[in-house]
Amino acid sequence: MSTDRTTHVVEPRYARTWLLVNAARPELFDTAARSRTDQVVLDVEDAVDPSRKETARENVVAWLRAGGRAFVRINDVTTPHWRDDVEQLHGTPNLLGVVLAKTEAGEQVTATSEALGGETPVVALVESALGIEEARSIACARGAFRLAFGSGDYRRDTGASADDLAMAYPRSRLVVASRIGGLPGPVDGPTVGGGLPELRENSSVAVSLGMMGKLCLDADQAPVINEVMSPTATDATWASDVVENFEKNGGVVRDGSDLPRLGRARRILELAEAFGIQPL
């Protein structure tokens, strides 16, 4: 098994692309790990038939023990599969974290974290009306690492369309809850169909609302998502100049726009460093 990557490695708290990979198909694991996605998520939940979940878990554990590194999307707390998931993953080397499906309460995040030993990051995948309304408690729960939006299941639960206006409310709820909980920006749901132009547009909308990542089902989507959800070299140059000029002036605030501009510049430089983007 080889997971050598020539692209810049992005830490999970900054990760833009989260590639879901069917855990019942271990032949896909190495290819996903070598792709341009920031994080691989081996999926033992929706992608796997109940009759194959045990085999899928064994595939995941074996690959991680062999040196692979990934997150794992596990089944939701209300199902009998959740206990089997956390018991088999507990203590598994190279497990970067779990994505908890259908999260609807902060207690579910904490229970998952504790069942995994208390140190494993939990990305709470919010996929229902109740989950969106409980987003703040979920983001503030012990063990919460990031929030993610299960947009397809949310639409099924509420009857909402995929229209940007219809999706603005749940996305914004997750953004605000993440800020209150001190978490990185949330991960948006996947774009299914429509091609790369629609993916680019959807990613841009997500960024405009304050989201910082996106689930994807195809590794070919990664370059577009990564580009849209990253500052450009021009952005990094502007930010570097702002910080440098502020420091040259002795750090003196001249008007009410200085601190907001400085804060934005520092955030851009933080992301640019995380993504390996150099100022011009």
C-alpha cells in the first residue's frame, strides 16, 4: 500500500476537499489517498449495504493499520451499527477522525468522542431540520472538531430545493454555530451532477457564506474546489502588504477600518500558509 503524495498536505482543520470513498471497495483507497483531495473519508455509512458493513469496517481497519491515513464516516448514534463502528475503530492507528452521520444533538458528538477514547476529532455531519436547529449545541459539544452539511438528506427531510436561496439558511446556521463553538468554517455538502461549472458556482456560494470546505464524491472535483476555496496569490500579496504596512507604522490604528482590514489580512495569510500559496 502506498500513500505517497506530491501535493501540499493540508491539515484537517483547514481541509477544503473531503472525498467520500465507499469502504466496501478497498481497491479505491490508495487511489483516493494519492488524489488532490485534502482529506479522504472512508464511508461505512450510507455507501454500504447493512449486510456488508462488517466487511467494510474490516477493510478500513486493515488499510489504516497498513499505513493509510483517513477519516471514517460512521453510522449515526441511533443505529445498532454505531457501537460496532466505534468499538472497532477505537485505538486504530492512523485514524485521523470520524465523520458522525445524521448528528442531531451535542450529546451524540460527546458520546462518540468518549467511545473513541476522547482524543479523536469528530466532524458532525448535520443532515436534518432538527440538526440544523441544534447546530449551536452540536458545535459547542465536547469533542466537536468541525461541522459538515448533509445537504441531500436535509433536502429530503425538509422538502427544500437545491436552490442557493433555499440552502442559504441551513448553511448560514452552520457557519454561525461554528463561529460560536470556536470551530473552523463548516464543510458544505457535495455537488452532484451539473459538471465543473456548477461545482465552481456552488463552491463560490459556499465560500461567500463563510464555509471553508466541501464534501465530494469524485476526486476529479478536488482541483476546482481547492482553487475556489483558497486565497489567490494576489490575495496573499495584498494581505502581506497590509500587515507589513501596519507594522511599519508602529501598529498604530489610524481609523475604524484598520483592525477589520488587518484581521482579514491575517486570516488570508493563515490560509495561504496552510495551502502552500506564496505571495507574488
